[in-house]
Amino acid sequence: MAAIGWKAIIARVTALREREFQAEVADGRIVGWRTAESGPPALLLHGGPSLSEYLDSLAEELAGVLTTARYQQRGLAPSLVEGTLDVETHVADAVAVLDALGWDRAWLVGHSWGGHLAMHVAAAHPERVMGLVVLDGLGAVGDGGTAALGPSLTAMLSDDVRARVEELDAKGDRGEASEEEHREQMRLVWPYYFADPSSAPPMPAFRFHPFGAVTWDSIKQHFERRTLERGLPAFTMPALVVHGERSPIPPVEAERTAALMPQAQLAVNRYGHWPWLEEPGLVRRLISEFVAAH
């Protein structure tokens, strides 16, 4: 049994070895990292917007199941740091990355805002998508849960800390918050992304760019136009919507999102916003079984 265990570990480590790639876009370059061939191709899309790429732990979780590629979204090095930041441009960047990888079609696996972005890619370019996995994503109906997100994260804070978070959030909305202020805000709410805040893992070494509000404005405009509500019913490839019962994005948003897609399956777990950190192996099992079934 020990030998089999070590073989499995070695196989996952080998699959996780990543090499850098670059994708040329109209106004610069997107930089990312891909693993060795170990299964169907899957593009991982990180959350934010305005965050540095953090899905190395998810790539490790999926090693040996999928051939993964992840990239730093525009706004932070090593990708381009200037240029348009609306939803349409983020969608175009994802397609450019698929082109650079030589992937005509791939699974899209997105977390948080990245899950929302994955749905936009699927709605706009279904011919490029083998299947969709949304991990605790911002929803597709109404406001997607945005109104509930902030209050959910701050409900357990003291009045003084909540006031500080709200102050920092307002500065961010105005584009006036420094990177350190963005980091401070995230540190204050980080434990409350998890089902058990007292056992939250250390916060990753996030970097932030100051223009996330621009993308949020574009997201809100698409909510008003009902882009995903209108587009996702035509997406007929398999879709897996994974969501935590204790997520700051209400689970009902995942239910409403999954209901839009004819081939969608909803998987609700007992965790918060980062299921692969709260129960290592859970996301691997869910995705492995779903991909194998399709």
C-alpha cells in the first residue's frame, strides 16, 4: 500500500510541474503557467477582480486529473498592467490564452469572480468550451449575490473593525485605496470566507491593483443587461456548479445559476468560499467524477 501511495504522490508532483507561457493580446501580453499533459485541458480563472493569481493550490489539487493552465489576469505583473478592464476584455484575454496554448476547446474552471468570468466566456464563445466548473462563483441572475457579499463577510466583526472595512471598501470603490489598504481590508475579512473562521488558513500573499472598481462597474452593467441570464440557456455543454452552504455568496445564487444551463449539475457542500482549502480532495473528487462522466 505504501508503494502505491508514493506512486500516486510522484505522479501528482510530476503532473504539477509548470512551465510559463505567454499570450499576445492587442495591448500587451498575458503571462501564465501550465502543467504537463495529464488529462483533458482546463483553464483555471482566478478571482478578484484586482487580485494576483492564487490558483497554484487548485492546480495541485487537480494534478493528474486535468492538464491545467492558469494566468495572471491583466492589471498586475507579469501580465500587462494597463489597458481596458471591462468584462469583454477579460473574456477576450481568456480566448487569447486558449489560442496561445493551442487549445481549440477546454474545460473552464473558475473560482469566485473567475467563475463568473468563466460563464461569460461560455456564453460568448461556447465553441471553445468542453465544459464549465464554477467554484463558489458570483451568480448569474439578478445581482449575483453582490449585495449580500459584504454584509456576510462583516456580520461577525466588531463595530470598529466593520467601520474600518467599510471605509476601506469605499476608498477602493473610488479608486483611492493603496495596495496596502486593499491588503488590510482582505486581512480583516479573510477568516469569514470560511465556514469556521477560527480555523481559516493563512491568507495567501495577495497583490492588488487599484482598478478593480472598473471591472465591477462592467459586471454591474452586464447584470443590468441580463447578459448571462439571456446567454447561458443556450450553453449546452456540461456544467458543474460547486457552492458552499457557508459561503458569503448565498447558495441560492448557485441554484439560480445552475437552473439557467440545460446540462448543469449543482453540488452544495458544507464549507465556505474556498472548498479545496477547507477539505483537500473534495474538489478533486467532484471534478474528476464529473469530467469522467462527460
